[in-house]
Amino acid sequence: MSLYDLLSSTNEGRRGLAGARLRHEVLAALHQALEASGMSKAQLASSLGVRRSAVTGVFKGNGNLRVNTLSQYLFEMGFEGRFVAHPVGAARETALTWRRVAMRAGASPATDAALEAAPQEWVEAGPPAPVRVAARTLRRTDFSIAA
């Protein structure tokens, strides 16, 4: 029995896993938005009128991040957020399905973190064309933020 199976065997464990997936997606989107914006955390803090330590805490996932705070951070970096609710377990099943598809195609899931958050469209149509942002290649579906 895997750790995931053990955790998902109880309602409390499934709740915790769902929270961890959402936190992971939100923090990944924040980090990607910061990188795409070209701002530093110090510049973002100055723009928001808060201490750099507050910004660092948000980016580390410390505490509970309010939706209004998330919205303000994204706005200052030139982005808006979008939230999509999925049935419990759907995000994991989609990621596992995409991982199986990618492995058949020769991709390496160990080196492609985007597989963990693979949208359903990837499973059906394959990954979209990459978009060049700064010095890093992102895929349009790497994060759900509209410019």
C-alpha cells in the first residue's frame, strides 16, 4: 500500500490531499507569475506596500493565504487568477492519465513537473506548443493565469 493509498483511505486524509494539491497549484502559479513579470520579491513588496518578509512568507506557503491577498499579488505582477473546481480526486486521476500517455510517448515524468498538473485537454490532445517567457520555456497550460 502506497502512502497516497493510506492517506486517501480516510475522509481526513482525502481532505488533506485536496488541500495540498490546491496549495501546490496556487504557489506554482504565484512563482510562475513572479518569474514571468520580471519583478523581484523586493519590488513586489514595495509595490504592495508590505515588508519583503511578508512576500517571502506568502511565496513559501506560510499560513493561510486569503483570496484577496492572492488577487492583489497577481494584479501587481500583471496577472489575474482563475479558479476551477474539480470533483475530488479528478486532478490526481488526470495527472496519472497524462503521465501514462507521456510515458508511452517517451517523456520523463521525473523531469517534467507539469505532468503533476496536466489538464484534461493534454490527455485528449497532447501538450500545447511551448511559449517562450524570459529565459524559461513555459507551456500555456502550465498555470491558469490570464494576462
